[in-house]
Amino acid sequence: MKKVAIFLAGLAGITLASCGPQVTQAGIGYGLTHDHYVGVVELVTVNDKITEISFDEYFLPYNWAKVSETDATTYADDTLAAVGSRGTSYYAKYIQIGDKLLTGTVVGASGSQKVEYATTGIDALEAWVAIEANAQWYVEQVKAEAFYLTTAAGIEHPNLVRSDATSNVAMNKSGSGYWSGTNYPLGWAGNMEALEDLLVGTTLNLDPTEFEINEEGFWASGNLVTGATLSDFADYIAVALRAYASRVEITE
């Protein structure tokens, strides 16, 4: 009995030692994803392992600055036409975001054109938000609803109407129903869930450049196969890494 008691006492000591103090941290990261969206990742870690993580994306003017062909014809001086791979899209020429009035310019050859918005200090908005602090600023303006179509004078346009059906529902993908429906059994939400499943329980010690699409269409690295199929896998991991690097300790 004495030997058993000594063994149990020792086991209890080991158990207590293995639990130790738990350090809980939280972080948030921002960055350009899939060329035309601002990605946001929020996560929580306990002793450096991810216990919670969520992905979202906010629409850039690539979506929300679109107008109808009718409006583009009627207000030609205030609109632009870009001929892309899916046909012609029409955009407001002038937009306001926060305290910045931006002017659009059509760039690229017909069939692969897009609209780039610029102002003092911003040569191209989508390149500018690739910098994390700028991406965060952009999301803050969107959340404050400080964005709209304008005239050349920076006054909210009295007639132009935003025509993009998805971003008109919500300015983030999680709320808009983006890439969803019976034709897309995985879609955006399923892909985000697959990324979250991949990262929970890890210390984010992944190299996204080592992942490739396998024969089944999933991103994989060696024997590690994710459930994700979306393009630009590395973009999303990069934003997650920013979130992980930004962690600060939190107390409950």
C-alpha cells in the first residue's frame, strides 16, 4: 500500500507540473487576398497553439464601385467601362473612402482590363492595401460605412447606384452569401472552415509554398491534405501568420 501511495503522490505531482500556467493570447491580421479583397484573420492561442481562428474578407471597389450599364450610359463623365475576361463591367469613376477621394483609371488590354483607383499617396488601391496597416484602415472605413460613389468634386453622387448584388447584401463575404448555393457544395464558407480545421491545434508552423493542389483538387503538402480548394491558398495563410505575429496576452 505504501508503494502505491508513493506512486500516486508522484503521479499527482507530474500531472500538476504538466498543466502549468496557461498563457492565452489573441491576434488579428489584415492583408490583400485573391487580388481583390481584404482578408481579416482573428485567432486565439493557448500556450502558442491555436484554439480559435476565423477568416473573413471585405470587398474592395472591384465589387462595390460597380454601376449598371444604364447608369454608365446616362452619366458617362462619372463612369468607366472595363472589358475583362467575363465581358464589360461599369464603374464609378470617383469614389470616397474615409477622408480619401480616389479617381479610377482603366488599365490593361481589352479582355483583361480592370479599374485602378488612385489618389495622393496611393498609386493603386489594391496594391496599397497589401500593406497591413493600410488594409486595417480600409476595413475600419468599411465598418464605419465611410465609403460611397461621388462626383469629381467629392460629393456623394446623387444618381449613381451601386449595382454589385453581392456587396450590396453585405460588405464582407461571411455576410453576403458569396460563392454559395447548391452548385457550390463547398464554396467560400466551406473553404474557410477547411482552413480553420487545418490550423486549429497548430503553432502555425506551416510553409504555404510547400502546398500544391493534389489530384483530388485539394491543397496538400506531403501526407497533409487539407479540405481547401480555393485559389491563392498562400494569401490566406499569410494573413493568418500576420494575426499570429500580432498576438498579445489576454486575461479572462
